[in-house]
Amino acid sequence: MTRKRYWLMKSEPTDFSIEDLERVRTEPWTGVRNYQARNFMRQMQVGDGVLFYHSNTDVPGIYGIAEVAATAYPDPTQFEKKSKYFDEKATREQPRWELVDVSYVRKFAAPVALEDIRGHADALGEEFALIRKGSRLSVLPVTAAQWKLLLSLEKK
DNA sequence: GCCAACGTTGGC
DNA sequence: GCCAACGTTGGC
């Protein structure tokens, strides 16, 4: 048993928000079509902590916490012709894309905005992919120290 | 293997 | 809506 790790996962709230997760409790994280992000999901273990990030919104930032509820398995949407995530090169014998299930933990009273996060770039480190220039990675690792710092930015 | 063209992400 | 940065595709 490896020890608990931490991640950050982005979603556009018009697509799927922390409120949606609160309602459904557990959700398969469909639609990741980036190999680096997929590879991070393959490393996830049940119980790992997830920062739920809203992108493409008025105040981009972390809106709450979730946790990994199931380890990686093939993303079914890659096989669904009508899905916007359909991938004609994927087969059931040789899937390309995987996902994890994510469960709701809690919602922040106020988001930890990207702007605030940038203000702590020195402490977070320049290798932190969320604020690295040009990085668009939608699933990324967070160290225990970064996790602690980011949670401390939550307005009480 | 190179690289131009294209599509996507995501902040602003 | 704009656009910089990035990843992928496909011709050669």
C-alpha cells in the first residue's frame, strides 16, 4: 500500500462543476484526451486527494475537494460514436484512454482563485504545472506541501 | 525524423 | 472574442 498522494483536476463548470459532483457524489472523470494527464490518472490510488479546479470561468480556481474512488479503467466514451469524446482509433481490445472515479468531499465557502495561487508562486515552486507558463495540463500532481499551502489559502 | 498546419486549452 | 502556447496529425 503506497501512501496517499494529491492531485489537481480541472473541469469547466458549464460541463461539470463541484456542485454537480456534490449532487451525484461519485463521477467517472470522462473525456481526458491527453497522454500525460492519462498517465497521471493511472498512478492514482483510492483515497488520494483531489483539488477540484474550475477553468474557463469568471474566477478560475480551486472550488473544493474530492477524492479518488476507483483506480484507472478504460473511459467508455472513447467507444461511443455519438460522444464528443469518441476516438475511432480506440478499440475495446486496445483502449487508448482511461479514467478514474472521483467522489465529492467538500466545497469551499469561497474559491481559492488562480490569482491568489499565483501570488504564492515562490512557495509552490516553478515546477508546479498549474501556474507554469503555457501549461494546459488538466490532471496534475500536487505535493503534500503544495496541498497544505493551497488549503491554507481557503478563506475562513 | 522534420515540421507546417490544424485543433484545443484556458486566461484575459 | 482574442490569442498564446501547446499537442497531434500527416505529408514528405
